[in-house]
Amino acid sequence: MEYLYLLSGVVLLLLGGDFLVRAAVELALRMKISVLVVGMTVVSFATSAPELLVSLKAAFDGYSDISLGNVIGSNIANISLILGLTAMLLPISVKRTTYQVDWWIMMGATLMLYLFIAFDGAIVFHEGVLMVLALIWFNVFQIRSSRKKNKQAATAPVPQQEEEPSGRMHIGLALFFLLGGVAALKFGSDFLVSGAVDLAQKWNVSERVIGLTIVSLGTSLPELAASVIASLKGEQELSLGNLIGSNIFNILAVLGFTGLVIDIPVKNQALLAFDFPALFFISLLLYPFMVFFTKGRISRAEGLILFGCFTLYTVLLFV
């Protein structure tokens, strides 16, 4: 039954996330919110919903290591597994702002997470507040930066085809997707956490390991699909920016909002002693790959190294 729960949870989270994104974008555009703001805020929050619901469910049920492991494991998978596989398909071009701005913000959020859990062994309410405030600043910064770029490119305006979906979906269907997405995410998170806990007991492994592997991979499937599709369409630079943005949202939004509702204590010190250093090292390794070795792109060889780091990390989890 635990495998059925896991599979059902992953499927419901995928469907719920997709439904929520469709409904959120349609409703936002109907309310005359710009495509830019929708992309930077509505879609980002909606795609982080699976991780948020799973982390909230796990924290409320007393499985805080699954909650923390979900975020740390998802961030490791984003940079090593997903980015590695994407680069192995096709080399990824890197925008200057990615390594000059976005990467530094991601590292700052990662360091903030470490300092919070190392200081008092938990993410508590006031730390959740600081994370959410940092998230708000990040969104405002991104929106202002994008608007500035749009003004600079105003001499050669391009029709905003992204707005075409607005009006194609009936308002009743949009509300159905919204409610269906929320329901699917709710039940999906219930099934995934229940199945993960049962599997941890059956395999006699810790909640931390299950959270870092099965749960984090389950909630990272949307990012994997989006990155591979973007790469095959020749839009590799989108996959890198989306993955770095996802890591920022996972920390600031998922753990920030969860910390506002309930404390998230660290039960297994290996999260601090092993898993966080692994996340920090893999995130740090990304910088020379973007800037120095192949200058402005992630090559297939670098993708293979990143994938190798994920494989080694996963093996060491079970040793």
C-alpha cells in the first residue's frame, strides 16, 4: 500500500500543480495583472505549491525531517540531477544576470537557512517572518529588474503572445481548475507523506533519508519535466534560471510559510552535518561551471560531473 500511496501522491501533486498554474494565470490575467507580474509571482508560487503542501503536512504530523529533507533534497536535485541531465542533453547557455545576481541570491538564501537551523536547531516563527520578507524583496527586485529590461528593449517591441490564453478558458472552468488543483495538492501531500513514512518504517531507514530522496524527487518532477522540455525546444537558458529561482522559492517560500504556521525542528543532525554541506558544495560548484571553465555555458562534461555528484550523494545516503 505504501507504494500505491507514493504513486498516487506524486500523480495528484503533478495534476494539482498543473491545474493550479493554469487557473492562477487565467484568473490573474482576467484581473488585468500583467504577464510579467503573473510570471514572477503567481506562477512561481503555484509551482512551489507541491513542496509547500508536503512540508506543511509533514511538519503538522511531526515529521519535521521530511519537511526539511524535502526542501534540501529538492534543491540538491535541481542543481545536480535536473541541471546535470539537461546539460547532458544539450549545453546550457548562461545569462550574465544568472551568475552576477541570481546565483548570489540563491547562495544567500541557502546560507540564511543554514544559520537559522544551526542557531537554534529549528526554523521558528520569527525566522519564518524573515524568510517571507526576503521572499517579498526578491519578487519586488525581480519585477523591477524585468521592467527595466523591458523599457530598454522598447525600441523593438515584440507582441506579448503570452496573453493569448486569457479569455480562452471559461471562468467556470478556471474556477474548477483552481478548486481541483487545491484538492489534488491536499490529497496528494497526504498520500505522499503517509506513503513515505510507511516506506521509511518498512525499509528501516530514517525519515530524513526518505525526505531527501523519494519525497524531494516526487515534488521536483515538475521542474525536471519543464527543464528537459525547455532544453529540447532550444531554450536551455530558461531551465537554469527556473532551477535557481525554484531553489530560492523552496527555501524562502516553502520553509518560510511553514515556519510561520509551525516550528520545524531538526531531529537528525545529519541534515546539518552532511546534507547541508552537500547542498552548499553542489551550489558552489555551479559558479565556476558558469563563469570560468566553459565561460557562459554549462557543457555536457560539466552536466555529467553534476549528475555524478547527485549519484555519489545518493549512494552515500544509504551507506
